[in-house]
Amino acid sequence: MNKFTLIAMIGLIVGNAAVAADVDVTENITTSQLWTADNVYHLKAVIYVEPGASLTIQPGTLIRGNTASALVVANGAQIFAMGTKNRPIIMTSEEDDLVTWRPSCEEWGNLTIMGDALISATLDGDGIGAPTGLDIAQMEGLEARFPGDTLPLYGGGDDDDDSGVISYVSLRYGGHVLSIANELNGMSLGGVGRGTDMDHVEIMNNVDDGIEIWGGTLNIKYVSIWNIGDDSFDLDQGYRGKAQFGLIVQGYCGDNSQGSGIGDNCFEMDGAEDATAQPFGTALIYNFTTVGQPYDGDQGTEWRDNMRAQFHNCVFMDIGDKMVKDGGTGGDGGGYGSAGVPALDWLFTRSYDDYPTNIASVDPKALYPNFTSGTWCQFTDCVFHNLSETDSLDTYGVMAEANNNTISDLSPIQAITRAEPEVVGGKAMALVTYLNPRAANDAASSVDMAPDDGFFTPAPYAGAFGPDENWLVGWTAASAYGMTD
């Protein structure tokens, strides 16, 4: 029996449960549990699903938290949170009335999932890292409860690791700041393997990053990240997964500084803690629609530490700073062009199969299987609209004819409404109050499309939405708050 059949059977068994009740969750989950839609679950602390246990959450379940709470799935545990379009699973704060958007965040923690896949980091920060399966790290935003505590740790040697299923889950008003650079993201994913199934995930309002992925090989589909207080989609420590059908809407969720309530980069990508470490990051991204802040926003894509990524069939619009930025180093040493690290412009010209060797003698084709054509870094079949600068596109050859990219004067989506610009946290921000993200004009068709490889869906347009579809409707906060239809 597969995990989808098991969850469906559990849903039928408990589907007729009676009166709703409030359930306080105060202790770690050490044996497998089922949370049902007839209850509201109130997280009262940082709750771990401990190794060997699983948590199954029924469609339509509401989970609320306070500023001291989070839900953490430890390495060796699993979560099965399978909502539906009409009955999503909502994880939010006690203050959310579920119908009205508020400029707020940091009202509870987040959902953190940790797995056993390869990462490019070492717990003590020493050494260059190698794909041996021995590297582990402590999750940002979590604290060890005692010396030697292993629950906050992630990473290992199983790229096929399975942390469960996440589907139709909306995460709202979250994040928690322990200290600078030690914060909970809307969803934190460390060393999560490709055996995990993840689709239809929303992050609405978070004090730090929307989704941050440290290493691993997770593939993720249908994701909405809106009004994030730092980077919207952040990749670190050798992430080597795939992503398709994503929406990023830059904004703010609190009157604080940029990075702690005011949106920063749309995509921030760090290859490894040490830029010479392997595995380096190789993200394969199709069909994202990225809506920046045109007045005082930050980069469309920032690249650091030997990160490599391919963007195909994407839309980038209203980007307030550089579209492509070499961000130097975000780790312990070595940006592009430093000793042992190629220059970023070189990676935009070098074939994906020009593999480096690694000290563990792991076959590079097995280590980096996602890229099958093109160069290590590239944009193809993308539509750019209302960029504050285009020089970076020329610097990295993005607009070469063979790439089929377009700079368009026409909007690539069907409608957008913004509030009047206001200064928030020292930045001029114009919130998106309504969005019809369906493809329009140059985005309505494309030359090439994603491969039919078992994960990707071939879609003959640019961006996350076809001309006649809006997969946000029915299950997201954006839909419930009247920000899309």
C-alpha cells in the first residue's frame, strides 16, 4: 500500500468525526499521530516530530501557533499533510481571522522539515565539504535543547530520502528571529530528499525568507510566496532539486528593515558554505512568475558561492534592482572567480556536462543528474518586463538569440493592481493588492517547454499560469483575502 492510499483511507475513517474542539499541543510527537479536521490544534512550543514517528494531518485541518511555537519534522521522521483545493491545511497564528490580510508577521514560528540527503556544509564549519554523506548542519532558527542534541540536525547520504507528503498547505504570518541571521523562514527545508512529495504550498507574510532550502534534492511544484520580509526563494548548501509553477510577489509584512519585514531578493542562491565544496547547487527551475517591487525592490536573482541554476519559461517583471547579480560570497569563503571557483560569466557559457572532479570520487553524472542540456547557468524562453536595468542581461549573455528570451513592453500577466507607494522601513514599497497572474501577450506562448520527465509538466507558455488558469483559487490566503480570483 503506498502512502497516498494510506492517507486516503485514514481520511475516510475519520471524515465523519463530530464537533470541533481545541487541542493544545505541548509535547513532542514520539509515536505516530493523526490530526483531524474536527479539531483546531494550538502549538504551544517548538514541537518536534521525532525520528521514527509520523504526523498525518487531515484535509481541512487548522493549526494555530504563538510566538514561541513551530512544527519541526526531524531527520528520520515523516509528515503527511495532504490537503485539497477545497479543504487546504492552514498553519497560521492565533490572530489570523482567515479572511483579512494584515501587514504583520512573526506571530508564530514555521514548518521545518529536515532530511538525510547530501548537503554542502559541516557542523563545525571546518573543512571544505565533500559528497561523502557525512556532512550535517544545525537548522537555522532552532536551538539545541542540551549539548549534543541531535533533533535540530539535518543532512546525510541518501538523496532519495522520503520525509513524507506536503500538498495544499497554506502557511501564514510566521517566522521568528532568535538573532541576526538565525531566523525561522516561512518553510525551512534542510537535506530533504527527492523521495518527498511537495506541491501546492503557500507562504503569505513571513518575517524572514519565504522558502529556504539547504542542500538536498527536493522537487517542488505549485508554490506561492507573497509579501516576504527577506528573500522569497532562497537556496543554499548544494541544493540540487527541481521546481516548477511558482509565484513570487515581493512586498512587506512589517515596518522594519529590509531583510526583517521588507522584501529583499526574489531569488537568492548560495552554492555551498564554502564555495569550493561539493555538491555545489544545481537548481533546475521552470515556469515561475516573479513580480518584484519597481520602486525600491532588490535583485531578481542573486548568485553566490559557485551556485549554478537554469531558469526556463519564467516571467520576471517590476524588478527594482539588478536582474542578475554576482553577490560574492554568502558563506565561509570564496566567491565566483576566487581560487578554485569559476567566474559567473564563465558558467553562463560553459556546457552543463563540463564536470569537475570531487575528492570523494562520486560520479558527477549521478551527483548532478538534473541538467541534461545547455550551460551551467542560463535563462531560456523567459519574458522580462519593466526591469530597472538590463545591463546584467547583456553581461551574462542572457539575450543571445539562441536563448529565446524577450524583453517586452507589454505586461506578461493579465492584471495587477498596486497600492500607492509608501515608505516602509526606509524603502518605497507599493503592495500588490490584486493579481490576475494568467499569462498574457509574450508570455502566452513559448518556443520550448519543460520535458515530460515524470516530474515536470510540459507547458507551452512562460510563467506559472496558463492563459486560462489560476491555480491559486480556492486554497490560498491570497484567494481568501481577495487578492486574486
